[in-house]
Amino acid sequence: LAKTTQPISMDSYEGQEVNITCSHNNIATNDYITWYQQFPSQGPRFIIQGYKTKVTNEVASLFIPADRKSSTLSLPRVSLSDTAVYYCLTLAGTGRRALTFGSGTRLQVQP
Amino acid sequence: EAGVVQSPRYKIIEKKQPVAFWCNPISGHNTLYWYLQNLGQGPELLIRYENEEAVDDSQLPKDRFSAERLKGVDSTLKIQPAELGDSAVYLCASSPGTGTGTSSTDTQYFGPGTRLTVL
């Protein structure tokens, strides 16, 4: 059963770059890696998705090494509003495959 | 474009009572998901629909939980009878594709969730 592993929590200050790494050792060849952000009392929100190397959008960058066993979400110059839980999602399981979120990383941005 | 709509947002019931949650996905999205989220944990998939067919319900506790997606649009998740341990947030999500996982067409869009409290 595939599993993702993330740090439980991270602290940062406004204006800093934050990098959150997710391990997914059993990722399948055709699977993508997706990151979501969740604020309290809201559903998760899509941030970024990638397959290999690097993907960048207006919110974040996603770095995926050649072996694809991990990925790193990079948030440039965080602000207080980036305080949230960040989840890494890959395809999990075998046979009738389930969608499994990682444990999530609680990011706290301080002034 | 309207997002995923869920109702009610909050529900408080006594144990052994039935409860139902409703979800209206984004228009045109073929795939609909129901997740359960306990406090401090990530969402856990309960059931996934592709159009009106439940293609993955392996994690749905079928002794008390049931779900339906009439005409491949709206969906209802029911619990009967509810237990204390069912207190959680129930999230609905939809995606435009019909893939089995995280392909580029399977970006999931979540509703705000229904917070259930069982007393």
C-alpha cells in the first residue's frame, strides 16, 4: 500500500521561502503528484501538480527528482495568509485503488 | 463558475439517529468523491463515483453508511444509525476526468464540508 510521509509541522517567518518535502517511495510510473492547501473550516484547495522535474505556477513551485520517490513544494516569500495545512497526494493502494492524502504538514507563518 | 456545494454546513444529532449530507458538484464534472476528515488528520476517501457508478466504495462502512448519485449529478451520503465515532467533517469533491487516480485530469475541487457532531 503506497504511503506518503511529510513533516508534521513547520514554522517560518513572513518573507521567507518554505520548502515542504513529501516522500512517496511506491509511486507508480503513470502517477502524478498533487499538493493541496487547507485552511480551517474549509475543504482542501489545489495548489500544484507535477510528474517530473519542475513545475511552477503563480503560487508555488514543485520539484521532483528523477527517481520520483519524493517531491518538494516550495512557497516563495510566505505571508501570514499561507498559514495552513499542506497535503501531498499520490495514487495509493493496489487493485481497486484508493485516493489517499498524506498526513499533512501544518505550516505556521509568523510576523 | 460555481464551486462544489454542500449542505448542511453543520449538523448535530443524537447517537442512533439517521443523518444525510447533500453534495452538488461542479457542472460537467464526471467524478465525485466523498471524504471523511477527522480532527487533525487528512481526508480519507469513503467512496468515488464516475458518473452514476460507484467505482470505489471499498472504504465505505456499508453496515451503516450508504451513498447514491442520481443521474450522475448530485449525491447524498447517509449514515443510519449514527454513532459517536462518526463525528467528523464530511467533504465532497468533484473532478472533470474519469481517471483512477492523480492523472492531470483528476484535479479535485472540494466543497466546504459538513461538520457532523454526534452526541
